[in-house]
Amino acid sequence: MPGLSVTYLGGPTVLLEYAGFTILTDPTFDEPRAYERPGSTTLVKTRGPALSVDALPPVHLVLLSHHDHRDNLDEAGLEFVRSGIPTLTTPFAAEALALPNVRGLAPWEAAERRGLTVTAVPAAHGPGDAAGPVTGFLLEAPGSPSVYVSGDNSELDVVDEIAARFAPVGLAVLFAGAARVPRVEAALTLTSSDAAGAARMLGARAVVGVHTEDWQHFSESRADLEAAFTAEGMRDLLVDTPRGVPVSLDAAVE
């Protein structure tokens, strides 16, 4: 079977090579800028992507945790989705985007394509879904390790529910960074310590940590994530992902 590899592009955006598919998470390809929206927190992007859209290999599938926050789908990312790449997301996002290539999946609903099964799994963007509906994903394919993509989930009770169905997983792609905005008095994505706890719950053989840099409202850094995994005696699970460099995970998930 084709191998498993990951290329970290920045923010929440990674390229996964999995079971012969090239899969992109939450496309963010704008250069640094501020995003102002009336009645909402101004989000500030501080660094551009490791690769531009033009430098990407052919992408077979986009996994979009949600559509209405620019740190998960910025303007260049939206244009990429509009180009026709098959995209899975929440029913709310699919209705809002109204594109024929975008399909919404309810929690625990699955989509299949040439041996690849993608199951939408619950996610909570802050306590009580404070920041709106989001989704995570579970990838499965014959002969390949399972892959969990958390999306902007902040709650360990949600991870526990997913683990009850799918643990152990081969790879967990965890959106960390403890994102915070003034109107919500809680982290909107996993804290570093909760990311380590999530990895333990899932029985993950390898962890790719994303969503820890490139935006001002991420309150915890990659260094914080590494420190939390080290404190839990799990640093060897956390994969080093230099920006823009493909990293093979075959040995890590054996």
C-alpha cells in the first residue's frame, strides 16, 4: 500500500499522503494580513504558507473543519475550494458555501471513495460550541493505519467519545494552540496539555500538532506543545514537521 506522509504548510493546513490520496486540511494560503468583520474579533495572520497553491501537488480531497473563520479557510483557501476540489465539511458549511463539490457530513456519517472511508466525527469549538459548528474526521483504508483529524475541537469529552469507537489510531492530527478570542472565556482549540491527553485517549502511535503558529489569537505555541508532551513522557509521539518538508510516518505508525 502507498505510504503515509505529512507536509506541514502552516496554521491548520497540512498535506496528507494517505492510501494513495493527497488530502489537504483547512486551506489557508493568504499572506500575512488582518481580517476585520463587523461584530466579530479581528483575526491577524502573521506568516504566509510554506507552499503556495500553485506549488501544491494534485489534491484529491479537502477536509474542511468549518468555513466561517479565516484561520481555517482564508480567501485564497476559499478560491482553492471553489476550483472544484472535492471537499467534506459540516452540513452548515456546505449549505453556506453552496458549491457542487462541497459535501456536508453529519457526525458519524461516512463518505467513501475508492477504498477510502472518511467518517465525520464530533468536534466542539469551545465549550458548548461557543464559536459555532465544526467537525473532525476519521480516515480509514484497507492496509493503512487510521488517521484522526481533530479540526477545531477543544473538548476532551468529545475525544473520549471518538476514542470509544476508533481507538487506537495510527496518526492523530491535533489542532492545538489554545485559540482565544475576547468574547469567549475559554480556549477554542486544544490546549497543549489537553492535546497530550487526547493523544493518550486515542492510543495514537504518532501525533502531528498543528494550529499553533501563524495567527495572533493562538495563545500557545509549538514550544508549549512540545513541553506538554515532554512532561507527559510522550515527546517521542510528537512528530517534528519542518514547514514545507514531506515527512514519512510509516515507521512511526507501524
